Amino acid sequence: MGRRKIVIERIENDRHRQVTFMKRKTGLMKKATELAVLCGCDVGVLVFSHTNKLSLYSSKDINELLVQYTEYNGVPEVRTNEDYFRDAEKKAAKKGGGDAGGDDDDEDEDGDDATGMQVDGDEAAPDASPRPVSGRTRPPSAGPSRAASGIDQVLALNRSALAAGAG
């Protein structure tokens, strides 16, 4: 029996939602590990549960990865839930009104993976053109800035703790 498509929407049953969360979190961590190992890239994943419990995967020291993030001067590729549902609606309209809720598979029938990148060609390109951004300004959909999100404060505390431990 193959995989079946599911509608991507909040699961109302608490027990089913928790089971799905645990399974999907495990799958996400596995995919992050595979991406880091297969492609030799640096990967960090933070997941906060509904009870605010933190699960973390990092392919290298998380503090080094956070410093790399804060010192990054380029324009990051940012994806949000709104992007996901907008892309699903476009895909459904293009296919003639299929289900717009997504599916439970990593690859879609049109050769795109879950991020909208072509998987069968040498040069992968996103389906949508990038948002115009000047300087270090983030796109409106990127959410709060790094400072507003508290990452800079966490890094400062980590640096203080490391300096205190080394001295």
C-alpha cells in the first residue's frame, strides 16, 4: 500500500497531534542529518513543542552555527507557512483543482521537491522569483529581525558563559 495524500491543517485530536508531532520531528531530524552528511553543509534545526520544550539538531557546534548566522551578510532564502499554502494553491490551480492541502511525500509528481526546487536538473531554481531586497533588509514575510527574536541576546549569553568558563 502506497502513501496517501493528507490535507495539511491543524490536527484537532490532542493524542493524534502529539503522535504526529513526534513522528514528524524525528523525520525532520533524520532529513537534517542526511542533508548535512550527503551534501557536506552546515545544518541547524530548532523545534519548540506546544509545551515549549526545545529539540535541537546541529551538524556542528550550535554556537558556531549561530555566529555564522548572525555574521551572514547575504539575503537568506526565507520560507513561511504562507509561502507553503500559496504554492499549494498555485499548484492545485495549475493541475486543474486538485487538493491544495499538500501531501505526505517528499517529491511531487512534477519533479519538484517539497521546497519547490527542481530535483531532476543540474541547476535547481525555485518556482517563484526571489523577493526584491536591498542591503540587509529582510523581506516582510521573514518575520522578526534577529535582534527582535532574541538570537543576539542568546549569543551574547553564550559568549559570556564561554569566556567565564575559559578564564
